[in-house]
Amino acid sequence: MPGYGVLGPAEGTALLPWSWAEQRLATSKNYWAVTLWPDGRPHTMPVWAIWDPDAECLWFSSSLQSRKARNVAADARCVLTTEDADNPVIVEGIAEIVTDPESIGRVIALMNSKYATAYSVDFLDPAVNATIRVRPRWAFGLAHGDFTGSPTRWRFE
């Protein structure tokens, strides 16, 4: 963040641990999903999403006919952000529509647990709805009250 007075990783309060970001990814109720229209314009919509620590990915769903799902099918680049702009976590990654029953069952279980819903696996019928996995390429976090000392970027292979 050149020009903002951000301190280096050995200065100030140091970099944030990945556990800080994971906690916010796990507890955020709403997220902003950014996908790309075929002409490259960004498309932003609010979604529910689930951080899956075992798979190190974010999951969200949408109708197959939605702009989000059609964008992901055409261009896998995607950004998801947590709802808290004071302590944001931004994840840039590669999205894919997943259709295998095991993954869909896992997402339903995670969704029901997180959002206190009682959806059956039919809710994410791949003939109607897209189950979208976003694998991070990098993530960024910033702690409120420590603008110059906390900005942290994590990279994933």
C-alpha cells in the first residue's frame, strides 16, 4: 500500500496470523462476491458463503441461470470479501462449479451448521443450482485500529 505510511513486516505490530483471517472467514455471515462479465466488467453481489478449513476454500451457491454462475462458467477469476469493512478479509481466487455429490453434501452440511438451516441435498441440485468452490490464490487482511501496522497478504500455491 505505497503512499499510506504502512510499516514493513518487521516494524509496527507485525503481520496478522492466518488464523486471524480464517476466524473472520468462518464467522462472516454475508460476503461480497465479485465475478467478471464476459466483457470484463466486474459484477458484485452479496452471498452467503462458507469457509471450509479442511479444503482451504470458500463455498457459495447460486442459481445456474444467475449472472454469478454464468460469469464463473465463462471466467473462473473471482473475489470474495467478508462483510466487515473494519476488519476485512479479501480472497482472490479461482472459482469452479462443482457437481459431485460428495462435495455438494459437504457444502449442505456446512451451510446447515453455519446458518442454522435445514436444507436437504436437493437444495443444491446441480441441474438447477451451482455449487461454487473458490480456491484462494491470495488473501488480504487489515485490522481495525492498526491501519499502518497490520496489513497482511497471504499467498497460496
